[in-house]
Amino acid sequence: MKKNLKREIITTGDGSSTIHLPDINEQYHSRHGAINEAKHVFIKEGFDHVLNTSSSETLDILEIGFGTGLNAFITFLEAEKVKQKVNYVGVEAYPVSLEEAQLMNYPETLQVAEQKKIFDVLHQNEWETSQIISNNFSCTKRQQFFSEIEDVSSFNLIYFDAFGARVQPELWTVRIFQKMYKALKINGVLVTYSAKGSVRRAMKEVGFDVERLPGPPGKREMLRATKLVN
């Protein structure tokens, strides 16, 4: 992926904004609704699912593609609502600028304008440093390529939100999913918006138990993969 592609702010189908890269016809979130996609894929089928199946006092979450900070922000809101302790790690090779992040309308669209300061803090905080956002939520941003991830048995949940396989096929390979598998604890879960056959096969090859689930608006299916054994 080239670092300096042209970038445009667009409004998605649910009124929330995202960043569009016209040179490769790709965007950071679904055109059908950035917030709707995040809530369905990462909260409903990821966060809520793990809450209901895990006995961990603290949920350790790894996000592959921190991007605009939408998934982190919505997870913060959910953690506050249910009083769940979350340790959130977001990995991003090419961070969104603070100026771009401040053009995202997520606090207003989610009707939590009073939490805009938290959204800004997620972007203002230093990289490679754990920051306590609230009593329930801490966040560490790591600037690295996904191929450089070497965590072992560290996370209950992975949000796999990389650019699509059409534009970055190297991010959806057996090699990358091996790293994801190693990074998860036993019974850890990975969720992604993708339902591509090659992606599902790569997940299965490294040992994941893979489910096809109904997708977010505009997408028929998504995938949830569980690590059952080391």
C-alpha cells in the first residue's frame, strides 16, 4: 500500500463519515454505514460474543487497522456502558492524522457529543505508550506493519479490520492468520467483515474454527474465527 494516496472524507449510508482512497477505490469503512458496520461486526459478533463466553475479568483486544479510531471509540462506549475492563491495542502502519480524525463525525452521529474529548484523546495520545482513558478502558497504539506482530497468547479478541483483499491481498494470507492465531488466548476470537472464500480457507489452515455469520448492512456474510487449541 502506498503511503501518500489521495484521501477524501465521505459520508456513508448511516450518516457517519469515513476516509475514501479514490486511487484504489477503497475506504476505511463500509459505504453502507461506518457505524453500522462497526457495531455489527466488531461489537455484536465480537465484543458481546466474547463477553458472553469468556470469564476473563479484563478483555484484551487487538485491533488490526486502528484507522480512524471508530472501533476503539465504540468499544470504549460499550465498556463504559457494561462496566467491563478493556485493555485495547490498536495496530496501524500509516496513522490517520489528527486533522483527519477531527473531521470524523462519530461522537455526533452516535449522539454522544459529550464524549468527543475521549475520541480526540484516542488520537492525541502518544504511540507505543499505554494510556488510561477511563477506569474501564486503557489503550495502546502501535505503529507497525501487521507482518511484524509477534504477540503470543495475549488477546481474547481480535478486530481484523484491514483493507480488503482486493487491494491488499498480502494482509489476508496464511502467514498473517498464523500470527493472529498465536496472538490469541485459548478460546480467543477473531472477527472480520470479510467472508471471502480464500480468507476462510486461510483461517482454517492455521487451525481456526470458522463460522459464517450474517453480515452488516450491504454485506451478506462475515466471518468469526475461534482458537480452540494451542
